[in-house]
Amino acid sequence: IELLRERIRDPEINESLIRHVTDRLGHDRRYAIDSTKIDQELGWEPKVAFDEGIEMTIEWYLDNREWMQNVISGSYVEFYDKNYKLA
């Protein structure tokens, strides 16, 4: 949340907009990735560090607010129906 607050700098966007929801049935207790095995067996390493990836993701959404509004409003469905309708 601190990173978002720092990056967005929009007075209309604040923590009160975060909506907490109840857990879904059968939810995972935690999401953690241990890449030790793939690193040891294949020499794999992530190309982007987690913190850097989060920042890049936030920047992408900030730079593409119009796209996000189309997703939220559902207007993209109309576009796909019009342009990709199966014959």
C-alpha cells in the first residue's frame, strides 16, 4: 500500500478505496514461491526482481488508465462483440 501511495500521488485515490472481502472456500493460506528447485536443476533465475516487477506493474496500470476504465466499465465487451464476432 505504501508503494502505491508513493507512486500514484492522486488525492482521490486512498486506502479507503480498498475493499476487503471474506476468504473464498478452499482458499490457499499463503502464496509463496520457492524457486530453489528450478534454480538448482535448470539454472533458472527471474529476469526481474519482485520489487522491481511490482513497480513496473504499477507504472503500467498508471500509464494505461483508459484501458483500465474500459475493463471496469465493460465497454471492451462491446468492442470484441463487434470486431471478433464468430460467423
